[in-house]
Amino acid sequence: MQSFLSKVTTQVLSKNDNLSNLTFILPSKRASLFLKTEIIKQLQGSVILPKIISVEEFIKEISGVDIIESTSLIFEFYKIYLKYTKKDQIDSFEIFSKWASILLHDFNEIDSNLVDANSILSYINDSKRLEKWNLKNNDHTPLTQSYLAFFENIKTYYTNLYSHLSNKNLGYQGISYRIAFEKTELYIKENSTKKFIITGFNALNKAEESIFHEFLINNLAEIYWDTDSFYFDQNNEAGKFFKLYKSKWSYYTNHNFNWIENNLNTSKNIQIYGVPKNITQIKKVGDILQTLKNKENNLQNTAVILCNENLLPVLLNSIPKEIENANITMGYSLQNIPLAYLFELIFKLHINKAKFNNKDNFYYKDFLAILKHPSLHKVWVNNNEFSLKLNTLIITNKIIFISQNDIKNLINKEPDLKKIFNLLFNKWDKNIETILQYFISIIDFLKNDEALNYLEKEYLFRFNNVFQQLINLNNEFGYIIDLKTLYLFYKQILKIEKLSFQGEPLKGLQIMGMLESRVLDFENIILTSVNEGFLPVVSAQNSFIPFDIKVEKELPTYQEKDAIFAYHFYRLLHRAKNIYILYNTETDDFGSGEQSRFITQLEIAKENKSLEKIIIQKTVVIPKLESNIISLKEIEKSDAIISQLKEIASKGFSPSSLSSYIRNPIDFYKQKILKLKEIEEVEEAIAANTFGTIIHEALYELYNPYIKKFITKDNLLDMKGSLHLIVTKQFKKFYSLNSIKTGKNYLSFEIAKQFLINFLNFEIGELGKNKKIKILALETPLEIKHKIKDLPFPIKLRGNVDRIDEVDGVLRIIDYKTGKVESKNLTIKDWNLLSSDYQYSKSFQVLLYAYMYGEIKNIDFDKNRMQSGIISFKNLKSGFMEVNKTNITQSTFDNFLLQLDKLIIEIYNQKIPFKEKEIITKSF
């Protein structure tokens, strides 16, 4: 089927011999190259090609106005804003910039649609005043007064900005359109011998519409539309503008409407795929491309259209290797380049420093994030001494805020790192130009890496341009006065700047966004992300002009924008033979999970036979959920493992290691056989085990002077007096004093003190009941050799008892717990479960302590009263909780030893593998 540009070329060449007198006007620059190629293909011999320009270039040619870049426009606008706003109503540049872009967009629409600016801006002001008409003068708050004053000033801002830019021969696009409209008559007189070919347009603003129509009625132009009878026969929004022009333009009283064709209702294969997740969509695109490549060696007539342009990097990694040529029309936003994240982190580092109110200190997560960025990680990753220092600083010393001294200590022997560290982490001057020079210097440092490839060098060059642009803008205007405002404009420029790809534009697979596809035709079309929200895009009402006023003044609303996207969608299908439409079925952050209304319209049109010749096949891909039973791990005990277990027997089993085996034998295997350790992480908030250690050590220091003594109330009161200093000392020893001044760690410090005060008060209460408490030992190491009948070697058992005391003649073996323990946790209902059920682990632990102590002291349990149990600091009301709420007897130990021997024999039985239990295991 003949393409639209081919048909236009044939028609124009048949009517015109002198091509040098022709000017083609197209919707985009992209289409110019395709049209030029088509003209060359149809022409024979050497000729002078016609002029081919985009509509923006055409309007600029008529108006003579240079279009101002959007960021510079905001700076120019702020100059006007300062001049015409009362001093007590002036916003900072940071606040101004957030609403200025919306207002400028409104100004642009007013001008490009030739609306009387004074009329509509006065109308808006009056409508806002009417909203507040029932407020008495004394009811106006400063906020409402400021709100009304803003709308009163809009007309002043517009008029003076227009004049200010015009005096510099500058303008935003709307100004260029308005001036072009005003100069149309003169331009026509000066170019009366020329011929203009207006090609492939759809939605025109009022300026374009008026200018084009003026050219047509003066016989200086021909216009060719790429439209379809489907738009006119059906009430389809895609034909909204064509119907308007056909009925409204006086030119069509005596001229044909070129062209209304019947391209949509022709033989086409449309395959619709509902696919879960974006990544699956792109994988499906890869499969489709592979199939097409197998059928057609050349994919020159194939295009992938990305409705969600953020999927470009994923797509580039999914194109089959067999496809050698792919041309990317759309630019790749700089904000998606990995290097952008490094500068984002640097901004965040210094902005957070101010937010945390730390003069020279950096939050460790921000600090580490920069060092771990790939661009900087390679600078120090092989430096073992630096890595060790960094680990000591963050992990061992638990430094949450990194000081300048900390940084100096890190790099004092690392001259290669000093330069980049000084650029990144030195105290930044408040002068914005100095800060921007830091960024330029960081880029210069990164450029010296000899391992950089061409693309990485291009990234650095483009970011250098971004920061240089910010320097130039601030030198001219001086409005960026702080880091937050600088960051705001950096982000704005980053959204605009795109990295262009170079390639053979007419060769191979074409990859583009929806707008880049205008006027172009392809035989095979692959459309991705055809979801509501992407096609059409979400219509946010970012405007100060109310909807009803927009309708009355014939300014575009979301309805017109939806009609534009409808046309772009259907126009792609005009001459295509194979169309693959993919949409995301998942409802998540990346989409609604709802197919685009345009897919539904196609399905309805097929059903009611408006598009009866097309073939639609729809497939919704549902992921297969395989309920595979995950088999639990089993590790056979080799001779080497048994040898290691014997080595452990000689060094000693602790109660916690045996409890670990009871909980999950695989954990025991990882800890004791593989010797894997838990992942070492930064304790930003004090960890539970560190908190427990501090409590234990503080109790040891408090009670240590009273070993072998009966404690008195006065002793306990003295302990309370020294408690603050002792807790502080322990925090310094096991954590970091710098980190307990604020936040969660300060609360932990206070909780630790309160735990100890509560415990001392509990002890005072016990003495008040006339109990006599004698401290026998603290943090006592215990160690015995335990012989088992079925093992040819003894098993060493070892452990540390927190406290051994005597209360009214009863010997107590006590383990402290900072977590909550209840008496039921120490009740053994079934002795047979003691060696296999982890819920009995606390009873197992304290009984093992009691057994070891009894063996060392050779205690006759039937003649001596002895208890073993726990004091829980979160359950002090329960006091000392002993196993089974009773004294330990020989019978108790007989039952315990039976289970202890059973457990140890199982560990050493080579026929019994380490079997995983169905619980969440620790991460190692």
C-alpha cells in the first residue's frame, strides 16, 4: 500500500515542474527526512529539491521571533514578577518557580490560540473575586488577600512579560504564533510567487488554523490531510478536528477535502496482548521482533512505538541479537542516565546536612550511597586499608553522622582520594557559583578515568553542559540563592535535556514515541503500554484558567488532548498490515491495569462491522502459578563434618548453640560447621543484642562490689545514684555516645536507665519483704566435661551465668532477659519435647546452667534447695520465674539429662542428616 508521504509526493510532482519554488510544511522535523527520501525516489535526474521545514520553523520564519528556552523564560519572568509585585507579596524564587511554569503554559495557550489576553485574564480575575463575594472586608485573611492579589496581577505580568520579551526579539512559542498571525498578510505579499504544501496535520491551534487558511484562500498553498472515512461515518473523537475544518473553513466551499480515504477498514491482522508487568511486555516485544526477523530479513518497515517512553532502556536490552540495525528517534532523558543518580546523591547529601542541622556532619547513609555509586566505587574498592578504615568507622564505631575529622582520618594516607573527597565532602560555600564549580570539578575528575568508554564520556560532557548552563543563567540573573533552588532547576533542566542517538535513520527497525510517528507509515507496528493513563495520557488540569472559561474561550481542554491521541493511534493503523498492541494487565505503580479506551473502540467497531475487514485476536497472558512444594534442605554428615563436630566437642557447646540446633539444625550447620556469620550492618538504631549486652554489663558493674555479701537497701540506693554514669560508660563501650543524643538511640538510653531503676526498685521491694539476698557470683563462666554412654569421647559444655545468688537459703541460678518472658515459657509440659521443640529453649538454657553449676560444686539436689530461672525486665512484676515454678530436684535433672544426651547423640549420629525445619531462618 502506498504511504501517505508517497501519495502526497506523487500528487505534488504531477502538478509542479519547478520544485525549487515549493515549501513543504510538516508537523515534525523527523518526517522531513522521510519526505526528502520519497521525493528523491520519485524524481529522475538532477533537480533542486524543494524546501522542507517543520511547522515550528515555518512560524519562526514568519514571526522573526527567536524561541526562548524554558528555563531561561522562568528567569526572565521572575525579573518582571519582582518589578510589578508589592514587596510584602513577593515569593522566593524557589516558590515562584513552582507556579510560574503553570502560568506560562496558560500564557502560551492564550497566545497560540489568539485569545484576547486582556479579556480572558480580566475574566479570570473577576471569577475569582466572585468566589469570595460574600466575604466582608474584615473577613479577608492574609491568605485570601494574597490569593486575590495574585489574580489581579496576572494581567500585569502577562502584558509586561510580552513587551519585555518582544523588545529582545524573544518569545515563548505562543508569542511567536501570535506575531506570525499578525505578520501573515505581509509575509504572503512578500512570498506571492511561492507555493506551500501543508502536509499531514491534525489538531491546529487557532494561530496555525488562521495562518494556513489565509495561505489557502490566497492560493499560495495546498493542504493534504491523512484522514479516513471511519472518522466521519462514526462518532469517533479522532475525527474531531477534521470535521471542524471541513465544515468551518470557507476554502472548502470550492475545494475538495484532500483526502478522506478508506484505509482503516482494510485487511489487517491486529493482535492484542494483555501482559502482566512492563518487563513482560518488553520480553513479548522481543519475541515478536524475532518472529518478524525470521519472516522478513529487513525490518525497515517495522516500528516499535513506546507509549511509555521510560521503557526504552529495557527495550534496548531485549532486542534480538539478530537485528543488527535499529534507529532510535526519541531522545533518552538525561535524568534516566546512571550518572544522574550520582549528582542526585550529592545534592541530597548537602541538603540533608542542612535538614539535620549538622554544620559539618554528613548522614552516614548519604555518605555511603555516594561512595558506593559505580562511578566512585571503583576509585577505592581495591584499596584494602581504606575499606578497613571505612568499615571500622561505620560498622565498628557505629558513627551515624560523619564529621570532617572522620573524613580526614579516612584519607590522610590516601593522596589519590583526597581530591575527590575534598570536592564531595568539604564544607560547601553558600555561593552558588562556587557550588556549581564543585560539580564541574567532579566531572573533570571522573573524565580522567582511562577506562571510560565513548558513551560514558558523552554522559559526562552532557552533564558538564547542564551545570555550565546553570552557571550562565545565575551569572545573568542571580536568582539562585540557595542549594534547594539550585537543585530545583537542575531537575528541571534534566527533564528537558535528552541524549540523542546516532544511527542510520532510514535503515532497520524504527523505535520511537507516539509523537515521533506523525505522518510516517509502517507495515508492521508494535505498540506498547496501550493503557489508560498512557494512551491517552492522564489529563491533569495544571492551569489557572477554570475549565468553563477554557470552553467559553475555545481554549484546548483534556477533551481536545484526548482527541489528538485518538488520531495518533488510529493513524498508525491506516496502512499497517500487522499490528501488535500490548497493554499491562497489572494494577500497580506503573499503570491502572486497564486497557486503553482505543482498544475497546476497536473491538466495538469490529463487532458492529464498522471495521469488518480487520482481524482482531486478543490474548490475555496469565502467569502460571506452579505450586511446587519446596523441599526442605538436608545435609548429610560426611567424615569431615563429624571431624569438625568432634573439634567442637573439645572446645565446648554453649546453651545457645544447642538451642540453635533445636530451633533449626541447618542454622547450627551454617554457624558451627560452615562458620558463617550474620551480615554485619550499621546499627543506626541500637540493636536488641547490643542493648541486652549494655544492661548485662551495667548490672555487673553495679553489683560487683557486693559479691559474697548480703545486699542492703542502702547498697541499692547507692547503685541508683551511680546508675547514670555506669549506663553512659557502657553505651560508650558497646555503642557510641555521639549517637545517643537524639532520636531512637536517646530513647534507648533512657529506657536502659529505666529498666535498671525498675530492677533496683524491685530488689528494694524484695528486701522490704524481709528477704535476705546474698550475691554469690556475677557473669560466672561455667565449664564441665559431660560423658555420654554411647559416645567414645566427652562433650565439653560451657556458658556464662548472669547471676548466682542466695535468697533465704535458696540457691538461685539467674539469667537476665531484656525481652518479655512469661512464667508459661518456663513450664515443661512434656519432657520429651525439651530436646526438639524450640518453645522450651529458655527452660533448656537455664537447666543446663544449673546442671553445670551443680556438677562443679558437687551439689546434692535432694538435700540442697536450688532454683534456676529468668528475670525479665519487661515483666518484672513476675519477679524471678523458675523452671516449673518449683525447686530443682534430682528427678528434674534425670529428666533433663535424658533429653540432653538424646540431643547430643543426634548431633553426632552420622546417619541422621542436618534437616531443615519449616521456620524462617536467619540470614548469614
